[in-house]
Amino acid sequence: MDPYHQTIRNFSDRIVDAQRPIRILNAIKWPMALQTRFFEQKCKEPPKIDVSIYDANALNFDPDEKTEELYTIERDIRRELGQFSGIANLMLRMCREYREVVRLIMSRGTPEFPKISQELYGSAQDAFYAGAPTLCDLAKLVTDTLAVSTPQHDPLNKKIYTSEEALFVLTERLKSYFNDPDEEVHVKLSDEIVADASAGAEWIKLRTHAKFSEREIRVLEVHEGWVHVGTTLNGLAQPICTFLSKGTPSSTMNQEGLAIIMEIFTFSSYPQRVQRLTHRVTAINMVEQGAEFLDVFHFYREQKFTEEESYHATVRVFRGCPANKGPFTKDLSYSKGFVLIYNYIRLAIKNGLSHHIPLLFLGKTTLEDLPVLYDLMEEGLVTPPKYLPPQFKDLAALTAWMTYSLFLNKLNLEHLNADYKEILKG
């Protein structure tokens, strides 16, 4: 490794080390006692949240020291690499984002938390461009459409697998996908998670004693396995730019959007799954408009969620925030990321840049960084992704799909609906 490459690798490793203890979701989780009390009070009193709840959840790093450490890395990057090179700017942006994450965590339980959250993850009312539909419009369209088109009897939705059986099935499928005898398959059972399944950067946990449907296992395979675990392993395989194995808030948008894209491209998604994701948009928008904990809880109950499911779905919106003053907007990443990634793929093909598309899987990437990452790959600083879904290995079929998509987007669906009304009669 020549001195220039070694310098970049050193900075990359420093960023990886600096971000290691910064874990947003761990820092803002609510204690189980709040859930217990909520149900003891028959779901009629909202959890009492204040700064003390979060202060009791001690951090494993000093926020001021961590901020100073990130500032120091930024300063050293400018001194040694300048501030105009692509790789320097990429690493500087990561440092800035991690500093914002530290600021977010420091504001737990205060009115600043939801404001910083919107800076990092956006708002349900954000426009994609002037006059464009918002995420709220997407949520309404999905709800209205699925109200009349969801299949009533779907055998693949039946929960027939025990957690042990699901573990075996998922492990075998991921072994086949990663196809490397030296690669550990990151699936395990856990008694510590509340949801039926939980995923981090390098692992997938299944709750002991939970049951799973074929559709749920398939979504875990492509969403958590192919995308989240796969891009982590691709980042870890980088010889120089090791920071690609770690994600910032802006890469979260890419990660979740890409994962939803894979659910769609593999025909793994299903109406209840899509509705669950768009319910999160609706709930966040409700809180942005002034809704409180019980309002969101009752919204989920109206959608036929159980009381326990409704509680956990509502907590996702309010975690980190002061009492009834939210929301935490990270869950917009799924729907917003899907729209952004899908449009990027269409436009990349339209503009003759289809060779950039596989770079989405290099690691924890952002759309803004793709031109820089392509240049870095040309220079040999970045290696192609080790694991790439079949839909992105052969871009011919994807190009055909998106070419038709570009034309279909020009057709007015309302006009078509009027023309088709006679043959659409029930």
C-alpha cells in the first residue's frame, strides 16, 4: 500500500473507531417498566417521559469528548488531504453527520431532539421537488388502494414456522446467497428482543417462541440479509475505504430504500408489509401535526393492530422525544428511500449511467457519493461489491424494466381509469 492509500486507510479506520460506540437506538430505548405501567393503566394514560428516563440510560461514551474527536479527524483530513478531493469530502461529511448524531443523542428528552431528527431524516411533509406528491400522499394512496385490493386469503401469510424452523430456513438461504465457506451466517435466536425479528448491521435475530410465515422469512432474507448484512460485508471487504462498512443517517435512507426495492424486485413484499411501512409515515405526520401518544396508539388499534403491537409501533414514533412532543422521524427512511432509489435507478439508465447502479451495494453508501465512489473504484481505492443480488448483476433485464417504467410514468392514471371503466367493473 503506497503512502497515499495508507493515509486514506488510516483516516478510514479512525472514523470507524470513532463511530463505534455511537448507537442511536440503544440511547433512546424506553425501559420495560413504561410498557408494564401503560398496560396496568388499561392503555388510558400515556407513558410519562422526561429527561430523567434517558439520563438513566447511560451512554458508553462521553459526548463532548466524542465531538472533539470527530472535529480532530476532520481537521487532520483537511491538513493531509485538502478539502476539495472527492475522498476527503466524503469522509468529512461522515464526520459531520456523526457529530450531528452525537448532538441528537445529547438532546434526548428535550424539544431539540425532534428538530435534529428532522434535519437528519426529514419530515413526512418534505417535497421531492416543487409541487411533487409528499410521503403523506404516498401513504394515503397505499391505504386507499389496499382497502379494495388486498387478497383476503393468502396461505403464504400463515405463520407455520417456529423460530427454530425459521432459523434453519433463513440460515440455509443466506448460506446459498453468500456462497462463501468462510463467511459466517449471521442469524440467531434471542430472548431479549420484543419484535419477532430484529436486525443490526451484521446479524439477524429471531425472537425465541415467535412464529413466522413464508412471506416474513422471504422479506428477512432479501431485506436484512441481501441488503443490510450484504452491504456490511461488502464494506468490510474494502482494503482501503473501510468506512463503507458503517452507516450515517444519510446512508440509512439508501439502506432502507434499497432493501424495500429488493423486496419489490424479488416479489417478496405483500400488502400488509407495504401498509405497515406507510402507517409509519402516517403516524409520524400525525405527530408533526400535533397528535399525542394516545392518538397514535388508537390509530394503530383502528388498523387492527393488537394492543402490544400498537404500543411498540407508537413508541417507535416518540422514542427520544419529550412527552407527547415528537416525532423521531427515522422510520421515514423506508418509504422515502424507496422513492429516491427507484427514481435514481430510472434516471441512471435514462442518462447512460447504469454502470453506476451496482455501486449502491458497495457498502453503506449515499446517492450523493456514487459519482465519487465510481471515481475511487477507477483509481483502485474501492473494489467492486463482493455480494450483489442477481437483479443487479445482469443490468439488461433491469434496463428493460426501467425503460418501460419511464414511458408508463408519462401516462395519466386517472384518464386511463376513465377509459378502462367498462372492463374494470366488478
